[in-house]
Amino acid sequence: MRAALTTLGIVIGVAAVIAMMEIGNGSAKAIQHTIATMGAYNLMVFPGNALMSGVSTGSGGSMRLTPEDAEAILTDCSSVTAAAPVVWARAQAVYNNLNWQPGNLLGTTPSFLDVRDWSEMAQGNAFTDRDVRNCSKVCVIGKTIVRMLFMDESPIGKEIRLMNVNFKVVGVLKAKGANMMGSDQDDIILAPWTTIKYRVTGVSATAAVPVATTTTSILPSQVYPAAQASLYPVPSASQQTDTPQPVRFANVNAIVVQARSADAVKPAIDETTALLRERHHIQPSMPEDFTIRDMTEMVRTMSSTTELMTTLLLIVAAISLVVGGVGIMNIMLVSVTERTREIGLRMAVGAQSGDILHQFLMEAIVLCLIGGAVGIALGRTTSVLVRMIKHWPTVVSLGAIVVAVAVSALVGVLFGFYPAWKASRLDPIDALRYE
């Protein structure tokens, strides 16, 4: 009974190590999944800066990102799992006599749901690539839009109006809640980017191209045949750089890219940068006409938080093991005192000091290993009960089990050595006389 009570400290310590490691690993995995759903592994590609007559237009001034760029990124970048173009808009959503200004009205492709880990729908289905090609007037909405416009009724099949354009609701996004910045992620409407760009916002890259304002075309050479060169001089290279001319293509406001993992974020940035420079024909000495932003800082912060939590749990478990080791040392010291005559008798019949040392050291190690085995079983049981009752995620940690066994043996050696050494140093005559 005394030995069982002594090993109780080892049992509790090892059980704490097993249970806390499994709960900590499960929590870390859940946090990583939450980070992924919030877009921590995503890259945002924005248009870069442009110069108009030597004046910088700031970020977003160079509208040269296209849906084809997003397709090329997905196809040619091995570190990327999904990419989607995004067109931003601002419009009032109206249904019957209710209206709501959505926090996010985005035109995109179905790949956006994969990038944001939003593939699972609460109701209905997402729009398709065919809807994007056909400029279909369909959309999917978030839970906040459902609550504000439809009073929590099913919106599937109903129509909402955006800038006098009726959109049929084909799906409802699964609730995400607020992000780390406190913004409501469910206050969102997603529609095909072609529909948002050409039907809602009513702008395109071709609108910026100057067109003739008269029905008759009069060439300058017909009026001023000798002055054509002076009236319309050929611009120099610097003038062409300072005054870029609009081109006829469908541009988008941004491209959202998802990396394969946290470790793949940096390779994804490098691959995307190289690909877009090639596609946009940017010379090595010229700056990019786009900007890539990631959320590495958030990933680093969350990872450090997870590591800190796991370290604290291990420290608590280590304290329990130390307490258990002290208990083992105490019981072995008491055992040496109570068995002094036995020690003297063994020495009298020929036992060496090393034999006595080995005997008591092995007893301490066996006690710790038995406590470790019971602690492993108790820790695994605790982990299973936590998962079943509290529904907390847990992950089996074979490494923690191996470490627990090794630590149990180490505790037995460290805390059992002094009592064993003390027993081996007893004088046989004094030990036989001990009462």
C-alpha cells in the first residue's frame, strides 16, 4: 500500500503529460484549421502603382490583373492549391420592403469558396463556372444577409435587387462569424464576377478607351497634310512610361490565392511574382505592377500562442513528475532505514556494495515504470473522456507516451540513486546490530 501511494505521484505526472499533450495537440490542430478558414494561408494580389505624367496613382492605379492571371497562377504555380479573381462593388441589397448594405459584395468564381474554405454550404449550392461565363444573375449570400433581408426564412429561389439588377439566391454560405479584426464574415454576397463587373458596376477596361464622338471620320492628313508630324508627334519612351494607355481587357480588382500550407506561403509568393512578371512583360530592371500581401504575421502569432500553451502544459506536467520523484526518494529512504538488518545480513554473506546499490536502484526504477504504465493508461482514458464529454479535439501522441516511459525510468534513476547509494555504504556490523 505504501509503494502504491508512493507511485501515485508518478501516475499523476505521467497521466498529466499524456492527457495534456493530446489535448494540446488537438487544440493546436483545431487552431490551425481555424487559421486556415480565416485565410491565413492566403495571398492577396493587388494592382500596383502607376505613373500618370510623373504623378503616382498609388496602390491599385495599375489595373492590369486579369482572370487569366488567376488561371495561370493555379495552373503553373505548384505551391498554390486555388486561385480566384475578385471584383469589388458597393450596392444596396433590396428584398420586398427590406434593404441592407452588405459589408462585402464580391464578384468572383467558384474557386473563391475553396480559397476561403467555404465549400460547405448551409443551404442550396454555389454558382458554377458556367454562370460566370454566361454572366448569370445568381448569387450566394451569408447568414447575416439571410437574417436582415429574409428574417431567417429560406432565401433559396428568391430574388434580391442590387443596383436595379435582380439576382436569384441559389445558396447560403455556412456561418463563419467574425474574423480576427472583428469584421462579420457572414455579411457577404458572392456572385459571378462577370455579372458584378458588367451588370452591377457597369464599368470595364474598354470604357476607358477613347472613342470617336462623331459619325464622320476626318483624318488629320486630309486637313493638314504637311503638319501631321508636328500635330501628332511620336511620343518618346519616357512619355509612354509616364502616360500608359488603356488596353482592351477585362481587369479585376484583386486575385485571392491559397497556398498549400504555412510552409508553402513563401514559395507561393515567389512563384506568383515570377509568373506575373512574365505574363505582364516586366523587364528585370522594372518594378512590379502588382503587390502581393500575405498573413504571415498572423500565422506566426497564432503558432507562437499554440507553442506557448503546449509549453505551459508540459511545465505543469513536469512539476507533477518532480513531485512524484520526491515521493519515490522518500519511500526508498524509509525502506533503507527499515531494511538495515536485511542489508547487513546480505553483506555478511558476501554481497558487495554494488549489489546493494543495484538492488535498491532497480526497486526505484520498477516502481517508477509501474507508475508510468498506470499513468499512460490513465492519461489515455482522460483524453478519451475529454473528447467524449467536452467534445474537445484530441490527437493521440505516441511521442508523449514514449517520453513518459523514458521520464519515468529517468526519475527512478535520479531519485532512487541516493537511497541506493546510502544503503550500499552501510557498515555490515552496524547494520546487523540495528534495531
